[in-house]
Amino acid sequence: MDRVWHNYKTWIVAGVVLLVILLLSVIVVPESQQAVIVRTGEPVRVVNRYRANVPFGETGAGMSWRIPVLETVQMVDKRVLDLDMERQQVLSADQQRLQVDAYARFRVIDPVRLVETVGTERNVAEQLRPILTSVLRQELGRRTFASLLTAERGDAMTNIRNNLDEQAREYGVQVIDVRVKRTDLPDGTPLQAAYTRMETARQQEAATLRAQGERNAQITRADAEAQAARIYADAYGKDPQFYDFYRAMESYRRTFQTGEGDSSIVLSPDNEYLRQFRGQPR
């Protein structure tokens, strides 16, 4: 063994050095990571960069090479990441103090910019958290608490996502979605006061609707009566005798058919009221 070492020492040392250099030169990039190759502090290339709608096996993941010592490798997550916002108090447009719990989902689409600006995904999350809080306050501050319980909530979330995404692009990040998990009123007196205001507002709205309905009904009745009067006037102008006969028949029907049980009406045969029964026009 000593003879082998003595005779081939140079080759053995050279082989070990080459093996170490080879091991230091090879990097393995999984599907879930993007590898940013940094040379003397500057990103020079990306292995397995994120590309939308590219199936696994065709993304560029696997083995790659780097120059030992001169080049370092920084892994950046390729998956969708979560950004949780601490529970915040937000003032709505109707002066309600809301307790809002929200979160966002984002993905790194430009790892080079991420490395150049903030360095890591954890740092970018710390940068985006106050931005999300600010955008959330601005958007919800323009809306009432009641609107957040309707379909307007979806519009608010879309606006928040778009505004946050626009600012997140500076860090090489795409914001995929923003959601509000809970929007509550503070416990205690403020909550009860809010319920009272909401109840009062609904009662006022109901009273207004009833008043409008009554006004519309009166207008409709007045129009119908005016139209009936015009029809009666036209009929009387065309045939006064028929109109007089029709009105007399209506009067007889209402007089003799009202009420229940036996009733008697005593009139003289010459009474003017019964002239239509005698067939004598006025």
C-alpha cells in the first residue's frame, strides 16, 4: 500500500482534487426551486426559471453547473407562497371601526430582481405586508360596512389585489390573490351601536319606500278616475239616454242588492227614482 501511495501519490491527489472540484461544480435544482447563479455579487443566470403553464419535466430542473468559488447559488421558491396580515383595525366609509383579518398569495416570477432588491422570499414578504395593510385600509375606507356583506366585497378584493400586484412587481413578485378571512365589528358598545344604526337606517329606508308606494298609488288612482270621467263624458255626449239608463241600472243594483237578509223599500210608483222601470225618459 505504501508503494502504491509512493508511486501514484501525485495521481491520487490530482484525482481527489478533481473529484472535489466536480462535486462543487454540480448543483441539483428541484422542480420547486429556482436557482440564481451569483458571480462576484451579481446574478448572471437562472436555472429552472418560472414559466407559466409549463409541465413538470420540461421546466429545466435537474443537474446544472457552476464555477466553484467564483459562483454561488441562491435558491428561490417557485411555488405559491402565503402572506398573512396581522389583524388590523380599519375605518370604513360609514365611520365603522372594523377588525379585518386578511391574507395574500404570491409567486416569485423574476428571481433575479428578487435577489437584487430584497434577497430572499422572507424579506419580500416583510416588504409586502405593510403594503397590503395600506392598500387594504385605502380600499375598505371607501366602502361601507354593509357593502362588504354583499357582492361589492369581490370588487374590493379585486382592487386590492391589483394595487398590491402593481407594487409587488418591483420585487419580481406576482400577487395571485387577496382574501379577507374575517371582517368584524369590535365587541361591546360599538357593536351594539352599529346594529342600532343599521336597524334605524333600514327602518328609514322602509318608511321612504312605503311613502313612495302610497304616492304612486294615489297618482295611479287619480289617473284612473280621470280616465273614467273622460270615458263617461264621451259616452254621455254620444248617447245621453243610454248613459242615463246605465247609471240608473247601476244605482238600482247597488240599492237593492246590498246587505244580507230580507229588506223592504217602499216608494210611490210615480217616484222619479223608478222612472226607468216605467220606460219613461226624463
